[in-house]
Amino acid sequence: MAIEVFNRYESKYLMDSKAFYTIYNRLLEYMEPDTYNKNDRFYAISNIYYDTKHDTLIRNSLSKPKYKEKLRIRAYGVPENNAKVYLELKKKVFGLVNKRRTALKLDEAYAFAGTGTVPELQPYMNKQVVQEIEYFLRRYELKPKVYLAYERLALFCKDNRDLRITFDTNIRSRRYDLRLEAGDYGEQLMDQGQWLMEVKAEKTIPLWLSQLLSELGMYRTSFSKYGNEFKKTIRYGSRTKESILL
């Protein structure tokens, strides 16, 4: 069964392709690819983020509070209409990320996130997480706001499975056709050849990793996919499907 509750610290680093290949090859001395990344293959992640009419959640997140939260539906690749997906509630408190998710069928996830009405519980659902999401949805009137997708490579530490490092690239978004099954397309969020590395650990990172990051001159940065997409939308305006086709 997939892990449905995460508590960890996350550090983010932006880099170009040259830096990515350098650190990725060095990390393989200590880490191994995720099952879905064997033979250096990527896997695709797609998300629908929910927010209020006035973007309360992302505006609050960008103000860098001590506590912030987000809700999204996540799928791996482009799901079929009846596919299993995850409804995820992500919170960050004093730097500690808490992510809770439950499996749902795609239509169940849309209905739950859109109305707040709890679906009929099924064996594949996490009852406790469903209850927490229900409480969250009672506090906000949410609707789908943005689609975000990307390709990912993930590594796990050979000696400590609590340490995970992911690399995301080809991050794309759209504010129309807000259905995961509609297809995998959108506008680029970063320049071509840019990578986002995330170091995820329950406690402090090991000494060898700290030394490697220092040796390669890599320093933490603040980067939120949804946050940067929102700032780009505010700066340039939201493009419609029709405007892109013209």
C-alpha cells in the first residue's frame, strides 16, 4: 500500500542540466532510483490545485506565514475516467511539511473537492484522511484553479529510506481544461533545461550529502510550483485556450 501520511523537511534547489547530471551521478554512489525510474526513465505527475475565488490559499502561502496549506488532486500520468488518483492535503508548519492523502476514483475526487460531500467510504480510502479533508473543505469554498504537471526522477538512500531526493523538469501549467483526463499539456513554467531538486528527509540530512552540496556550490532556494505559476499569472495575466490557439 502506498504511504499516505508524510512528515518531513524539504529543501529545494534550482539548477541547469549540467549541474543536474553532475549531482545525479554523484548521488548514485549513495542512492538508488525509485522503482518507476529504473533505466533512468522519468515518470509523469499531474495535479489540479484547488483554491478560493480570490486565491486565498496561494496568497497566504506566498506571504511566508508560519503555517500554510494546499489541496490538490494528484495522478501519475494522464488518468482514465475511472482511475485511482490521490486527494492530498499538504500543510507546512515551521518548516515541517505534513502531507496526508487518500486514494479515490477520479470522479469521487472531483465531487469531494468540489462540494465537500464525503464519498461513500471504500476499502481503498483512508478514513482518517477523508475526515481531515472534510474539515478543511468546511472552512473554504474551493474550486479547481490550475493544472500543473512535470516529469520526475526520484532517488532513495540505500541505507536510509527516509531520505528521498527528487528532480522535476518540464514543469507546465494551464488555467483552462481543468480536468486531469483532458490531457498532458500546458505552458512552460521554467526555462528549457532547468531542474528543481527537492531533498526530503524526516530529520537532518546526512553529512555526506551536506558535504556534496557544499562541494558543488548548491544552495537552498524558495520555489513553489503553484506559487510561481500564480505570480506569473498575476504578472502577465491568465491565458485562455482560445488565445493560445490564435
